[in-house]
Amino acid sequence: VQLVESGGGLVQPGDSLRLSCAASGVMVGTVHTNWFRQAPGKELEFVARILNGGAGTDYADSVKGRFIISRDYAKNTVYLQMNSLRPEDTAIYYCNVFFRGHTHWGRGTQVTVAS
């Protein structure tokens, strides 16, 4: 299993970004896919989850109403649309899946929100 995150960057408060998590070795429609983030000096934080088989989504309170997680079956990719970004959203963002008894992580993509 390989997960590759992309789409991060430097943006201003209020801007939007869309992160991608491209998967290989696993079909994203068959597993729950999670986004986590880690800010400098802070612990890893759950951000959002999309359940397998279209069973729904879940968000941290800190991003609810601003972030949207979605999935493209054809591209085998999970997205995180991030709107109304705030400086406190600055972090490295990681996606992960649990598949065949193991948790698989990508290497992350940096998101920096600053004016």
C-alpha cells in the first residue's frame, strides 16, 4: 500500500486548498480513509474520515463546516477540501488507511496559513 499526499502550500487566512491522497495497493472505496495533521510542537490530531462503501463522513469539531472530505473511485484518491483556512490550520497533513491488519500512512503535505 502506498499513499501520496499532495496539494499543500502557503496561503492566506480565508483562502482554500484541496489536498489529495492518492492510493495504490488498496481501493479507497473498500477502506475508511482518514486525514490527520500535526502542527509544530503539537500532537497528531484527527481531522476527517470517510467511511468505506459510502457509509458517511466524520469531522473534528475544529474543522466542521469548513473542510469537506470526498472520494474519487476512478482516480482511487481521497480529497480534503479546506475552506476558510485559519492560521491554526497550519500543519503537516497526513492520510492513512487500515488495511490487512496494518495502518498505512503517507509522508504528508505541508499547509501553512499566514498573512
